Amino acid sequence: MKKQKTAILDIGSNTIRLVIYSYDERRGLREFENIKTVARLRTYIQTNGEMSEEGIELLQKILLSFRQMLDDYDVQEVLVTATAAVRQASNQNEILKRMKKETGLDIDVLTEEEEAYFGFVAVSHSVPTKSAVTIDIGGGSTEITYFKEKKLQNTHSFPFGVVSLKQHFMQGDRMTSVEKEQLALFTEAQFRSLPWLNGLKLPVIGIGGSARNIAQIDQQRKEYPFSSVHQYKMKVHDVITLSDTLSDLSIEELKKIEGLSSDRADIIIPALEVFRALMKVVKSEDFMFSGKGLREGIMLNRILQTHPEELNKHEVFKHSSETLAAEYEINLKEARHLQFLARKIYLECVKNRIIEQSPANLLLLERAASLFYLGEYIDADSASQHTFYILTNRSIDGLEHLDRLRLALVASYKNKDTFKVYAAPFEQWIEKGELKSLRELGAILKFAYGLNGSKRSIVNDLSIESSQDGVRMKIFVSGNAMAEEYQAGKQKKHLERLCKCEVTLEFVMKDGDSHD
């Protein structure tokens, strides 16, 4: 799988989606086309268990349309998968044979276990959470998994989804309080039937379109300043509030809600009640949305089969940051040297009681060093601004939203005033004391950057000595350090602000010569 394009045609019970991915070792898995249509195939399952002729014709028409689109893409392979609607149809074999004859497509009907497993693979390789319960609620089935320390413990598939729940519990275009209570009692009883699910007290991670819409609505409601919904977190009271608030609205009113797709307006209440019931059974306080689900899980599983060493679910951020660095052509040798310098300065500052030791801050500093000024790829003169914009506006696997902000503030550090400008829109989301700490890390990183002014990695070591007269830093170099002396001299003001005293720099050459 050195470099190829793979299309996944995902036949769900609510929507049918065509997604095209590319993969290579340096830039990882990338989605570059995503087209969907709402089919509601689950509504075509008749009382005798068969999918009606109308439903089969609709499926055929949609697949032919997607097949025509695929002819315009340079795709090496096409994977066609189907979930609950086709899986539950008693005339499944007839459907598969007819689609093969009329469209030329072979449909792989996923088992309940496969559907749950692929969802787990996607989540475990894209979020930092080590232990959680996942829920992927589709139109006709709901898959639940429980993983501990990134190891799958249990899975289960329930034969109900948002479309089928709407059919059974919602008679009009608005769910009544009685219908809502009946739905809640039903789903809660279903979840309690799994002994391993009760009282886990773990986060619940939602997968799929319904979970995405709920996250988007909550973001709009809170005027959330971060971009993307992948790894967005809500509290249990947020889920309850949304359910209670939206239940009072008609379908037409729901269609006007920011963040809610109009094609999901009639099924969002059933979805919310399912999440609410699951969190009650699990005794969960946190709900997170994963933008990676079934399709990504299928792709990642294929990569793991051929290149297992390339993906490590225990180092999600590392892999994500490496692909980001490759995309913006960061020099890995320079990045590693900057990490070394920043770490050394930090530890020397701790040793001299200039700053307090914090493993979390040291990890953040090293991560920021690996992506420092990635915006130089766009424009060197405004690298700081571009770095901050990129890191705050794109999803980074393995990094929750507030951690992404912390990374952006440190990795884009230019000076105190610019830092204040960047942080201003987010002041209600992060405490002043922490902002001060982040500014200090940025100052260390900015100075460390100056210590590699010639990009030759000639600074081998450094030490700090504190006295009543101030701070003296010895910088050990191998080679002509003219550029490093100049840049470090310009940037030492950041250290002086940190130390609250004068900083003297002494460059020590390998042969023993030195000069201040």
C-alpha cells in the first residue's frame, strides 16, 4: 500500500456514502472525497422481513450513480460494504445477486461483529482515550464496544437504530413525552441486558452522523471557538439539556437548528435518547464524538494487515504529528534538535528553580518543538500566524481540543504581545494561570529556536547557573556559532522575562575557547 486510492461504498440503513481515500507511509490515511445520499433503506424492510422492490430499485439507482462517479476518479480498488438494512433483509441473497448483475459491484455484507470491530479500530487509532465505551448508532442497528487500555474487551450489536426506533416509537412529526419515556425505558433495558456494560464509569464515544450532529449543535449552542468536531467532548448534562430542549420543537423548527442536518431532523431525538440511556447505564459523565468510524476502521485494518509497524494505537499523537510534519515539509533533523534544546533549557530552568517541574508541560514543550513554526511552509515572514491558525483549525488525532489550543499557543510563540492576541478569543476556555505557564513554554521554545540559527545543529549542550548577579548560560558548540550567537542574543529577552533578571550567554567552543 505504498500509494494508492481506495473507494469505499458504504451502504448504511440511513445513508449511502462514497468515500475515497489515499494512503502512503509518510502522510498516512487521507480522505479527499466524501459524497452521501439519504436512502433510508431501513424503511423498506417489510413485515415479512424482505426489502421491498421499491427499496431494491432505489439501491440499484444509487449504486449506478456512484459507479458513474467512480469512472472519473483514478481509483485502484472499490470496496462495497453493507450493514444492517441489507444484513437484516430476508431476501439478502437476491439483493446481492441483482446488484452484481445490474451494477457490477460485489457487496460485502458486514457481520455485526465486524461492524463493531472496525468502529473500535478507528476510535482506538484516533483518540487519546485509553478506556471507553463506543456506540455507533445507524439507521437499523447499534454497535457497542468496550475497550480497556486500547484492548477490545466486549462487543454487541443491537438490531435497532435511529430509523427503526423512530418507526416504532414516534407516530407524528414530534415525539411526545409518553413516546420519549417509552423509548428511554426500552433502550435502557436493552443496554442493561449486557452485564459487562453496567456501571463502567467510562467515557462514551459516539460514532456516526447522529453523534456528529449532536456535537455540532452543542458547539453552536456554546459559541464554541474551536474548529472540527472530532474528539469534541460534552458532559452528561449537555446531552440531557439538548434532549429536553430539542424535544419541544417541531420537525420544521428542528431543520432550522444550526449544526443539525435537515435530513436528520426527524431522527435526532431518538438518537439523543439512545445516548442518554447508554450514559445512564454506564454511569458516564463524558460524551466524546469520534469523526473516525466504520470506513476508517476498514481502511486502517487493511493497513495493519500489511504494515502493522506503521500504526500504533498507543502513540496516536506521534503518528498524527509525523504526518502533519510531512505535509508541511518540516525538516525532521531540525525538529529533533529543537526538541533536544528545548528539553535541555526546560530541565536547567527547573534545576535552578526558575520554573516548576511538570511532566505534562515538558511533554507539551517537546510536542510543540516538533511542529514549531510549521507555518514557514506557507510564508516564512508570517510563520507564527499560519502555525497558530493551522493547529487551531484542523483536527489532530490523539489530541483533544483544549490540548490542541495549548499546542498551538506554544508552537506559534513569537512574543508576549502576539501570544495575547492569539489567546484572547479563548480566554473563557483556559485559566489565566495556565496561560502564563504556556507563555513561559513558548519563551523557552523561541529561545531554543534561536540556538539553531544556522540550521546546522552545532549546539551540543548547555547549562545554567543562577547567582545574585543574574543567570549565566553556557552554550557548548562544535563549529562556527556566529549565527547562533546573533539569534540567541536577539531572543534572550524571552529568557530574561522568564527569569526576571539579566541573562548572560557564554558560547564555549570544543577547543575550549569561549566568549560572551
